[in-house]
Amino acid sequence: MIVTHEVMINCTGITGEECNDNCITSLGHGTDFNLKAELPTDTLHGSVSIIHNDLPLPHVVIVEVYEEDEAPTNLTSHGITTGRQSTLARPAVMPTEQDLINKLETLA
Amino acid sequence: MASVIRGSDNFDTTPPSVGKVVLSSGNISNTSTSFVDVTGASITITTGANPIYIGACFSFRNNNVNYDTSFNFTIDGALQMGNLGVIQDQGSATSAWSLCAPHVQSVALSAGSHTIKLQWKVAGGTSLMLANGNENVQFFVNEIK
């Protein structure tokens, strides 16, 4: 499931990465709903991509939630197998599109 | 006296198709560990049975030292630079920006409409691509004929 939502966010004074962290926190980021890998071998339930427009333009937030499990494959960097990629998994509780939009609106 | 050699009556006189996108409205962040589109970096052109040249140029960083950010192009959904694409790992500081300018020449495409996209993924953490008025993303496609 991919949800694209525009929300007014003022991220002046913070980095884009910090703004991204604020977004995934608002979406309920955690072990049960992991949207950002802390380690390359983490199990992820989705991802977030954001266009950080300056006000008065809204941020464009794209939330992808995996609907099917996907086994990891070997991670090869510059020809050397360094481990395995993250596991992509459907969350135990699948959020609705409106759930995600409501949570993003808390950032406005 | 100079001689004039006449070309084939079937010589293709149509100019090559080109497409260009500049992303400059706001920086773009991403946490996906599988390839996803760089939002807005999509070009659809109509070509003859010719190869195309695809290029992009931008700066980015990841907020985790040593973590990879990978980039790839797709033509009609098919990855063009292998399954992993071009990879840059974050150096010694998360504040450091990397310049990335991938470019590819495709095989000859079928004549018709084709959609070309720039995609990216991270090994972990968050990657940020500069796409603002001062430091924008250039993404372009040129038909080769």
C-alpha cells in the first residue's frame, strides 16, 4: 500500500533527516511497525519518502507499507558479499490509509 | 566541381526525442531498503527503434556512517544498472555530501513510448537528496540516432 499525502510542515531549523524521523515517529514507528532500518538486517514494514518543500508549499509524504513478506537476499557491496538485506514484512496490524493520513496531520 | 551524393529516400529526418526533469521544489528523504522512485524523476518519451542515453546529477548523504545508498534507472520498470545499481557508502561523517552522476546507454528500444525513472534505496538510516532552488537534481534522457 502506498499513501501519498500533502501536509503543511515547517521544518526550518532541522535537517531533512530529522524531519523524516519526526514523520515516522508520528506514524507509529517501532518494532511492530518499522519504517526505517537501524541495521541493514532489520525487518521493515514499510518506508517513508518526503519532498521537504518550504512553506507555504506542503511537504509531500509518501508512505509505503509492505502488504506481503519478502525474504532477504545477500547484500553485495562493490563485489563483496557483506551480509543480507533487510527483510520486508507485512505488519501484524495493517493500518488503513486514513489511519496514516490522520497521524501525518498531527505534524501540521 | 563538388559532387553531391544523395541519401536514401528513407533517411530518418525526425529529430531525436529528449526529456528532462529538474527537481528543485524541496530536498527529498528516503528510508526504503528496496528500490523506490525518486519522486518526480520520471520521463516518458516516444522513440524510434534506437538506444537512449540516460543521465542524472545530484548530491546526497545518509545519516549513518558506512551505510550504502544505491541508485538505478528503470526503463519501463526494468532496472538498467544491475540489481544493485551504483552504490555510494557514507564516509566518515554523516554531514558529508556525495556527488552522484550515474549515466547509462541502453540497448536499442522498441519503437514507441517508454517511461524512464530514477530510483534509490538505502541499506539503513535515512538518505537525503538535495533538490532545492540552489542545489537541484538534473535528470534527462536523450534518444541516440
